[in-house]
Amino acid sequence: MAMNCHPALASRTRSSGRPPTSALLALVLLAALQAAVFAEGTEMKNLVPNGDFSEVWLGAPAGWAAAGNEENVDQVLDAVFENGNPVARLTCTRCEGGGGADHAMIAQVGGAQLEEGKYYEFSCRARAEGLTGRTVSVAVQETDGWQNCGLRSSLVLRKSWKRFSTTFQATRSVGKTGRFQFWFNEPGTFYLDDVRILEVSAQDIEFTDTVPPTEGRNLVPNGSFEVGGAGWSSLGEGAGWGNMVRLHGRIESSGGTHGPSFLRVPLGGEETPLFYFDYFRPVARRETTALAANRGWIPVEPGAPYTISCDMRASVDGVTAVLGVRAKDPKGGYWRNRANHVQKVELSRAWRRYSFTFRPAYRYVFVTVGPDLDEEVRVDVDIDAVQLEMGERAAAFESRRTLEVAVEPSAAGGIFTQGEPASLRVRAYNHGDSAMDLRVRFDVTDFLDKPVSMPAISLRVPAASAAQQDVPLPADWKGYYRVRADCESGGATQSHALRLAVVPPRSEDDSVLGINHAFNDGHLIRLASKGGITWYRDWSLKWDHLEPSPGQSDWEVADVQLDRVLKEGVNLMALLPPFPSAEWNSEADPDLEGSSWEPVRQAWPPKDPEKLAEFVAKAVARYRDRVRVWEFLNEPIYTSYAFPRAGGYTPADYVRLLEVASAAMRRSDPDCKVMGGLGGGPRTLTREVIEAGCLEHVDIFNLHIYPGNRPPEAFIPEMDVLLATMDEHGGRKPIWMTEFSYYGEDDLPRRPFFPAEGSWSEERLLESERECAEFTIRFFTIMLARGVEKFFVHSGASGSVNMPNTECCIFEYGGPPNKVFPALAVFTELMGPEPKLAAEKRLGEEGHCFAFETGGQSLLVLWSPFDEIAVSVPDGVRCLDIMGNEIEQRPLTLSRAPVYLLGKIGTVTFFPDRNASVLKEIRLGNR
């Protein structure tokens, strides 16, 4: 079949795609065409047919097609030449609506053949013109069921060409119904070239947080707890998306079996840990399993014999305990390729040594030892001399190192408040029979990864004794710091990594920031408060759980969840209810089935809406002194949570039930605030729900945005359209963004890194924690200028020991800060609880400036995301960086990281010259 590569051919591919059946058929026919065209190229390593766009059919790249909803999208795909090189060009002149197919897309069906479990490298060259959002998404989808197949990413583009590359694992096999696609949701032109998917050899994935090798027999650091609880945490049954986040118990300093110290784990009564979770089924667990677990994965040989041993006793005879390991292979995500090798034992009041021999199923383990009670009793379980060794029997305990060292921050989580004492504590224990000298050097970097000076220390540790020294942190530290402490003695070095944040003191009990799903442990709620997180979004008021049968209420389920958050001194808003029905009052088919983690029949609307109104009124009356803001339903219409699209429901159906619920809320509490909307992005059926009358029944409109790696500035046009839509239908309402997050992680859990299957956050990781912090502050600034009043970061997930959860972007496991944490602390303190937009300006082509009145001062937030801009600053005006440090440099150079200018209240004046310097464009009164 003849091909023509000339760019001037007039016939081009126009929009066709899902949902119209004919559109998908067009792509399938093109796939058949490409199979015939490229049969000769089957031996090529590149799995993407015509990935270089050298073959052209009727003016468009052969085997590729435009895809999108023709009713809302106008687009043309053609082939052109740039610098003598053929490229694909997709031009979109109109992109409206918020449906799943309202996009401009270049796609290929049945091209790249992928095999489940294998690894592939995707790469391309791309650029864009006229795309305000600068972002194009890329994925491989299975069109039969519309499932992602492992590749899901975004390209952040400029006018010049840029190469992109990422490696992924196919989560399912892809054949003739697989679709390889690039798409965007706004007018503009996208240029694409050199698209490749290459199979790469299977690689052994390794955990990165591992215990370093040692020449000694014992593989467990600090096995006798002589340097306190360093290197240990705890593990229980867990609750929802979290587990224990710190060591439960205390270190006793005398009476141990090997050295003076040992760990005492108390349970029963007030000593029993309490953990909570508000979704899907509320959990309030009294944790009767409290296993000490070492921090870090220990490499082992699968199938070889290993023995774990330890000394234990209990304050009560007959207490059940366990010792063993959790084994895991880094492949397969969180829930696959793991095994428990444990032995149950019965304790007495006398110290006794227990051992258990096993053959690990996987390459990495961590030890677990401690009480595992069948029922709650008041008991202390003591643990000492924990040893894991290779071999079929336990040898006498020996410490992993002769000199064991710990370096820990004096503040919980390493989060310090400016003006309060801050230090690191170096502790050492010498198991040898002669004194040893220890020298500790500190390698410190700041938010920008620039080195920071910190003097070394020396410490002499007597034989069979402990020594410690507190190292004060510099008084001028502000923001984020990474510390590596290299501890050298006798020619051997052991290193300890710490994350620290020094944040401003809080001057307000309220802020613009909250969390969706409260942390399961009050410890993390208290730590989060230091970052200005003062609100939580609760899910526990589910109709089916609180009224399991008509007229029979059980409010205790919700009382526990609400009160445990409120006692931490924070604010609460609640979904009422998250799902529209109880099982006994649902329109759904009685035989409808689904996952235990889905609402299923509760997602369908109630048969009798007045019964819902009665429930809502009772809930508001009961909790009106604890909750004043109520959000009606979570993500209706476009998800399976409420009014599922599979049932044929529309935004108008949601609004009709909203009217009923809103009236009931206001009858019970005329002063309450009602929040509603579909809880999607600004393009997700927002026009439809507003046109259906949503704004008439709410005080607050809700949004949910998970930007992935889409730059914050990309959302400005979408928000402007949303606000204009509100203006057309009765006026603007305040907006609360009740779910949001960028994600970033500098310490990736596996190497080489592939997103774990099913991990929402790992599929959306930005390049770094710094980028996550900068994007988040820019996003919040833009949204505050577009009517958003509160942000709820998703989520209060904490993970468990050695199994971190990147879904909480502010903390590492246990509470150490990510880079976004101090950035949020500075931002929320400067903004206060109710910032008001005074003005905004563009600075040249790339720069942004937003001015707010915060109640006590005028605050300007400035940045330039791509090109550095030099700007003047009025004399005497304070200038702070994203971490709250004073910037003395003049003129000020704007970059991607926001900076703050502070002036007297009511003194911001802007002038019309868009390209002038800040000095000419902004007048800010001196402090």
C-alpha cells in the first residue's frame, strides 16, 4: 500500500474516540491497517509501530488517530516536518465539557504488545504551543474495561523540544484492544516525535531502607536496647491505612539480661494503644498485639535456615507472645510476595530465652517480637537480647557491633519550633572491655540541597558503659534539613540519617489547611498541628452504620471517631452522609454485589428521601456543638461512591436529593454551613451540577483535585471558567477543596523504582520532594486567589514499619517531615485563617504575583516557574523564602520556588504595565 511522507497532504485525521462506538471502531480499523503496514518491522526493538511518524497516510501519521468526544472537542491530527524530521501534530481549537472523553488525544490501538509482569521503557520527544497548562498525559489503557496497564504519566512541555523517559512494569497483558494514548484538556497544539516502548531486562528490585551488613553473627541492630529505642518501632493489627507509628513501650535502664537496659511493653487499660479509622467501616481498635519491630529490612537468603531468639518475661504467668519475622520481596506491591514466619510462646514471670528457626520465603525480613494477647489484660511484657542469625539453632547473644550508636532529635519527629531548644542526642554503648573513642561528623543539607555547616563532636565511651552528648542545633536554622551523622570508631563507620524541620510558632488556632481522613494516632495529629494543619474531614457518619435498621440508632460509632479528633484541639468538618443510602432504604437491586471496600447498595439513592432527611436532621442536632460544616456525599455521579454513573444518574438527580438534605440540615441548625457539589476537578461536570441548581442549596462548593505532575498554573483557566459559571447562575460561593495532593518522595522505597500496583500516590510522584513543596505552595496561592478557602490534603495514611505509605505527602513513616511540611508551616502562618485577595499580576510572560490581606499584614507571593526574573523590591520590605528565611539579595531573583514580601496592611497597589519590574508594578508599604 502506497505511503506518502509529504507534510502538505490535505487529508487529516479528525477527532474520534470514546464514548461514541463509531469512534472506537475507527481506532480499531486503524490498528488493523497499521498491522498490515508495519508487518515488515516486527523485528524492531521499538514496540510502537510508526513511533517515528515516518509513515504517513492521507496526511496523518499512519496507525495513529485523534480521539475525543466530537460534540465537545474540535481537533485535527496531521504529520508535519520540523528541521527535516517528520513529527505528529495534534491541534485542538475547542475543548469543552468535563466528561471522560472530553479531551484532545492522539492514540494507537493494538500497536504496542505488552506482557504482564515484564518491564518496559517508554520515551518520546515532545513540545507544545498554546497549552496554558503545559501538560499532556500519557498512558496505556485496556479498552475492554478501561483499565490502566502500567504506564500512566504526564509530560510537562515548553515550546522547545524535550525528551521524556520512564520505566514501568506492565500490570496486565496488552494486545489488540490496548490503547496507547497522549491527551490534554484544553485548546493548543501538541507536537510528538520518536515515541518508543522498549522491553528491558527483568531487574532484581531491592529495598533501599536496609540494615547494613556486618561481620558479626547478630543481624539485628541495638538488639539489647542499650541505646534506647533507636532502630525500633512497633507493629500491631493496624487500623485502616495505618498501624503503629512509633515504639510502644519504654526502655528500662536496669535489670536487663544482656547489659542494663531492656524494653518493657505495657498493655491493658490506659496502657493499651487505641487506633482509629473512619473509612470504609469505622474502626476503633484497642490494640492487644504490640510487637517490637526493627527498623530497616535485613537481607537474607531465601530457603536458608535462620534462627531468631530473645529473652522475654511477663508480669503475669501464661501471657501469649510471638517471635519471628515478616518476609517480603520488593516486587509485587504491598500485598503480594510476603510471608510471616512466627512462633507463639507462653511467657512466665521469670526471664527465659526463646528461639524459633525458619527458612525465609523472600529476600528481606524484619524481626517482630512481643505480646500477642487473645484478650486484653493488664500486663507488662519485657524483651531483651534480640538476635537473628543464620543457622539452625540459637547461639549465645552477642551485640551486632561492639560500639552501638544512636543519633536522634530531641523533638518528636524531628520537628522543632523556632525559639525553642533544639538539639540532637548522640548516645553510645560500649559492649567491649576497653574504652573506645567516637567521632561524629555531620553532613547537612537544606531545602535546596545546599550544604550547611555543623561542627563535629568527639565522645569517649568507657568499657561496658554508655555515654551521651547533646548537640545543639544552630539558633538561626529555619525550614528543612537533612542530616547524615557519620559515627567513626576504631576504623569502622556507621551512619544515621535524619530529617528535621524548624517551623514558626503558631499564632492562630485556625488555618486554611486540613487533612482528609484523620491520622489513626493522635501523636501524628499533634505533629501535624505544628505545620498549621487545623482541620480534618471525617467519614464516619454513614447512614447504614448509624441506623442499621429503621428507627434504631447507634451513635456511639460516630461519637468515638469525632471526639478522638476534637480532643486534639483541631476543627472538624464531616460528610453527612458519605453515601446516600442505608441498605434497608436503597434503590439498588437487593442482589447487587461488590467489594467489601465499596459502598455498593449504599451508593444508590434512597427509596424514601424523607428517611434520609430524618437521619440527617438527627445527626446535625446531635453534633451541632462539635461540627458546623457538613458536606453532602462524596464524589457523586462520576465515581461509585454515590449516584453511580452505572445507574444512569445525572447531576440533576444529585441536586434533587441535595435539596432535601440541605433543608434538613438547616432546620436542625440554622447556623450550620452546607457544602455540596460533585467533588471533582473544575471540569468534572461542574457546569452541569451548577446549571441543575446546586448553588441554591449550598453555602460552600466543593472540589477535589489530584494534579499528578501537572503544574499549578495549568488550573488557572479552568478555575476562571468555573467562577464565570457561578457568576452566570446566581453568584459565587466559597470553595473548599476537600481532597487534594501532590506527591513527592526523595527516599524511594525500592531500587530500581516502579510504582507498586494499585498505589494511588506512587503513580503520581513528582521528581522530588522539593518540587512537591513548590508546586503545593503555588497551587494553594492560585486557588486562594480563585475563591478557595480551605484545603484538605489526602490523606492521614501512615503506613506501617518498613512499609511506608507515600499517600501522606507531609510525613515519612512515624512523623519525620517531608520537604512540604515546613513549607506549609510557613505558608499557613503567613496567610492566617482568612486571607483575602487584594490583587494579582503577571510578571512578564512567566512570572506570577498574588497579593493578599491576611488580617495583620499585606502579603505578596511571587514566583516564575520556568525562567528566572530579576525584580526590584521596595526599601525596607521584608522578603522571605519558601522556608521562612530572610532574603537580603537585591534585586530579587524569582524562580520556581515562591517567595514572600511582607508589608503593612492595606498598602498594595498595582500598576498596569505587565512587563515592568516589581518596583514599578507593585507598591507595598514598608513595615
